[in-house]
Amino acid sequence: MRILVTGVKGQLGYDVVNELKKRGHTPIGVDVEEMDITDASAVEKEIKKEPLDAVIHCAAYTAVDAAEDNRELCMRVNAEGTRNIARVCRELDLKMVYISTDYVFDGEGERPWEPDDPREPLNVYGESKYQGELAVEEYLEKYFTVRIAWVFGVNGKNFIKTMLRLAESQKEINVVNDQIGSPTYTYDLAVLLADMVETEKYGRYHATNEGLCTWYEFAKEIFRQAGADVKVNPVSSDEFPAKAKRPHNSRMDKSKLVQNGFRPLPTWQDALKRYLEIIRA
């Protein structure tokens, strides 16, 4: 298959291209320099350049706090950019994989979010990704909307790298303990996305590594596995005021993956172990 992958310089796009190559597909990786997704004519030109079978859309505006002050830009990238891609996919009858987020929900309660639960975003970033979902659903039938959370990968900034950097200069840190979710390793997610795009089992899915934790528990496990002597103190979200509201509940129901014959991602602890081995090397 010939598959266009957007956001190739990001954590996920980078891993998706590598996974597709491994399987003998032909990935065409683009970033903003090759295809500015906010420019409808540039999107059309790039997607129509050569025959394609699918688009895996990983590119996004992901600066959650900055989005509160840059609403227009965030909406232009995540909503309008996605719409531009979906429009051309419909015209050419291409499959589309859209990467979304648990932020499309209100983040309350304790029940895991199911793929078809009502969407009530709690911040600008969540709203922009929700509008992207609506655009995909408006234009396409051959789509996979894959919601992820707490992402980490080799190629970019993430929570693990931040914790390891802090460990170099601090012996004690405070980490939020009232937000619960599951980390998502981009390497494992890329395997699933490649599995998906090879099928026609379309729809909305949730995909994170298996197991739940708070950010505090995640931090403790990072330091334990990394052999870093850092004391981690559990604190509430109120002690870490951020511009954008964060979900307390990022639990995701992933049973639809198994129902459709997809392999669940490994546990987050296992993913962390493999990730630390790679970044150390």
C-alpha cells in the first residue's frame, strides 16, 4: 500500500513511517514544509501527486496550554486542516486514519470512556480535536478515529524525558496524583495503526497501553526503572494550576480493539522499559 503520513517529524508520525516500511508498504512522510495542512490547495496537490491507498493523519497542534491563547491557530490546524485532508480522501476514495484524544470528553467520573460516548471537550485543544472528528465523520465512511492519551515516543518531548531531566538536578519533585489514565508508547501505537489500515474495520477506537496509573505513579515507575534516586510527592491538580483544564478521568475502554481482532497494546510498564532501553542506547 502507498500511504501518506502527516506529521512525520513528530513522535507518532516518525514511528508510523518506520512500521509501514518494515511491512513492505510505501509510506510518504510529510510535515509542514511539504504540506501545510491549513492550506486546502497544498493538501489537494500533495495528496493527488501520486496514487495513494490511505492517509494516516498524525499532524496536530498539541500545545494544550498555549491553545487557550491561540484558539484560532489551534482550530485552523486541528479542525480545518483535518477537514482539508478528509475532503480530498473522499474525492479519491482513500482510507483515513485520524489521531484524536481523550480530551474530546469532559474528563469527569470514574467510568472508562467508550468510543461512542457523548463528546464534551473541556478545553480549546479538546474542542479542536472534536471538530476534527466531526469533519472526518462528515466526509468519510472509510475512516478510523483513534483516540490516544499520555503519549511518549523517541522523537520529541514528553513526560518521561521531562522527569529524567528533572532527576539530574532535583532530589524531590511534586507530581499530580488525581488524574488517572494510561500512557501510550508511539512505537506500540504505530504497530496498531498499521494493523488497522490493512483492514476495513472502520470506526472510532481507543488505543493506549494496558493498565492505569496517575501521573504520580507514572513518575515513580519512571525513576524506579531508570534507577534514579528521586523522592516523588503526590499533589492535587489545584497545586499545579495550568492555563488549560486537564481531565481527571482519562480511562479509556479499549474492548472494541479485541472485538475487531486487533491486538491490545502491551502494558505501559513494559512499554516504559523498552523505551528507556532505546533512549539510553
